[in-house]
Amino acid sequence: MNRSTYITLAAALMLGAGAAQAVSPQRIPACSWNSPGQNPFMGEVVAAVDHYPDIPADVRERLKQRMAERRYDDIVTIRRDSIVGRDEYDPGIRDMHFGERSVCAQTTRAGWSAEMRERGLVYCEAGHCILVPTVCRNVSRIDRLPPKRVAEPAVPAGPGDGELMFDPPAAGPQPDSFAERAAPQAVGLGEGPTPVAGPGSSLSSAQPPYGTFWDGGGVVPAPPFAGRGPVGGLSPLVVPSPEGPQPGVQLSNAPPLTPVPEPGTWALMLGGLVLVGAASMRRRPAG
């Protein structure tokens, strides 16, 4: 190789080293940020995201796109011991950019007063958050905390929330099947007083008066005119089964009823009386 070739290679190496030095920032383990604005970041804000190689490349690209369009997630207030915004954040600030190419790993604000405030924009993507203070553009990183679960207030027990002091209506053993609920039952009448619930006895052991019949929704007391055999022109009460035509149940020992003539019967009786009276008057001799 001639002399010109060596010179060209040396120049290329120097340019590459200078470019690498310009891209790679100087890392500082710790520094203070007690005077915001005195050492602002002089580089490009959007490109500074590439100085965080632990953030995946696709996430960095989304962050850079949003920063270029100023589509931030939150505007926060930076205080000495906290970062206050719409979301909750860890108070620590790390990887802050200073000057042209310096990045401080850990930054302290111990020299701030309790009343000191600074504002900043927050951009978050996939759990990685970038903080850009508005006073000095010192691009930094912060951690957003997961939202806290708000405990629901305890509702005091009301008067009806405790244990029942009595059995609720319809409490008691229930039939196991629809067929058992639909099974017809007969209760005899006239053989003694109908048992009723009294002191010391349960309502479920008392029998309803007159008998029972099925009404499609449960067993209910039968009307008092139900009886066995024709009584006053009434046929016995037959209880239909919900499972199809089956022999019914006749309720027995109903009290007898006095038959009452219908209006047509009364008319026939009156018409007969009129005819009898007319015939007797015609048979009476003329006087």
C-alpha cells in the first residue's frame, strides 16, 4: 500500500472513533440536581432515548415517535421527596442527561427546599417511562408504580342481616320430585276436630281444614262442599294429576248440603199452581 492509502485509513479510523465517542455518552455513577437549569442538556431530546440500550429497540422507537409529537402521558410536579402526577411514581430519578454527552446514573435532590417545585413531561411505553423536565430538558428515567386497589368501605350490618329468630314462610322439608309435590292427598273430615298449630307444635304438622286438592302450584285447602258421593246433585271432587290422566282423589265426610231449587223449577211450580186453581174454579157449580 502506498502512503495515500495509509493516510485514508487513518482518517477513517479517527472519524469512526470520533463518531463513536459522540454517540456514546459519558457515564457518571452519581451526581446532584440541586440547581435545576444550571447544567441543562444540550443534545437532542428525542435522540437521547437511544442512550438507554436496556430499553428494547421497538419500544425506543415508539417513545421517540411520541416525544417528537409531544404526546405525553402525564404532566408531573417534581418535589424534593416525591413526583406527583395523575399516576403514582417512585420519587427517584436516574440516568439524567447533563451538558452535551453526560449521563448520571443516580441523581439526588437533597438540596431542594420543601417548597421547591419543577414540572416535567412523562412518556411511558411498555413499562419504561421517560421524564423531560421543562426547565432544563434533562432527559431522565423514572418508574411508574402500579395503581393501588381501593378497599371497599365495610357496610355495617343492619337489623335484618343477622340470624333469623324464626323460620321463614314455607320453611320445612321440601319434596324431592315434582311427582311427590303433585301426589294427591285426602284429609278426612267429620271424625273429630281438625288439628291446628298451637303452642309447642309446628305449623307443618297441622292439617288444613276440609281437605286438600292440587291447583297446579301446590297443595291447598279444598272448599267445604267437597265430599264423597253425590251430595245434593254435586259429584265428588276429583283431583287431576299434572302427569296425565290418572285416578283422582275423592275427599270424604263433607257436611251435607240442602238442595236449593233453580229458577226454572220455581216457574214450573207456580205454573202448576195456576193450572190447579183454574181447574178448580171451572168445576165449581154456577150459583
